[in-house]
Amino acid sequence: MELVRKKHSLVSALIIFFGLLIFYPSFNIHFDGDSLLTLYRFPLIVGEGRQYNYFNYFFTDYGPQDIVFAIIYRFYGLNPTPFFVASFIFRIIAAFSFFPLVLYLFKDKLLAYLAAIFFLITSTGLETTGWVFNMPSYIAIALFNLFLLSVFKSYEKDSIKLIVISTILFGLTVVVQPIRMAFLPL
């Protein structure tokens, strides 16, 4: 059992390293107009005496992405590298969220690893890497994959608990990135 965990950890580390090799040059990209617009818009809308606070602004169309962007900005200022590193970390989380879903559906670890690698290194979602203010899209993808996994498992086990979990995951998917998931409920 310990050997299986070590092998899984090694393969996961190799996937992350491979993704890092591919995306490392993107860590030095500078902000585009939309990212700078986010930095301009956020303090005008959220704050003391403003129309929104952090909590209720989170539930607006641009709230999740603006808040994540503002938090990183608070710590690192206009240095773009931490924003692109955070986007890459969110991309890794989204890539690895394919692993349990594909493993459950196809019962093949190699295929599950390949799905994670495919998402990590292909152009799927690449605009989110360039436009870092969209990085919560990766978290929405991870939540949606977990939603699908819980739905498939709930059909197999006929479990109310899994149905409740899948409902919560679906709701979180829409809440975390409402601007990209607007038509998902349909």
C-alpha cells in the first residue's frame, strides 16, 4: 500500500513539474486591460461606506474573480508573478479534479493521469492563464468535476447524502464563477 502511495505521489509530482515547465514563461506576463480594470473597479464598489461589502459582492457576477484578485493584490501589489502563480495552482487543482472522475468512470489509472495531464498542458482554459482575473474558473471546473462524480456515485449507491453533496457542489460551481457558468443550470 505504501508503494502505491509513493508511486501516485511521484506521478503527481511529475505532472506538476511538467506543467510548470510549460507554464513557467507565463509567470512573467504583465497585466492586460481587464486585469487592471478589476483593480480599478474593486475599491470603487467594495469598502467602507460603499454599496457592497466583501460578502455580498462575492455573490455578484464579477465578485469571486474580483475578490481573489484583490486579495492577491493586497499582499503583492502590482507584481504580476504571484497572480500567474496562483492561476497555475488553481489550474493544477482543476487538472487533478479530472483524476477521480475519470478513474471512477473508466477504472483506468493511466487514463485518469492522462486526462489530468491533458487538461493541464493543453490550450483548454488557456485564456484563464493569460487573463488571471478569471482564475476562479479553474475552481469552478474542479467543483463541477466533483459534482459529476457525486452524481454518478449517487446513482450507483442511491444515497440521499450524495444527492445533497452533489446539489451543494453544483451550487458552489455556479457561485464561484457565475459569469462563466450562467447557462449551466439550464
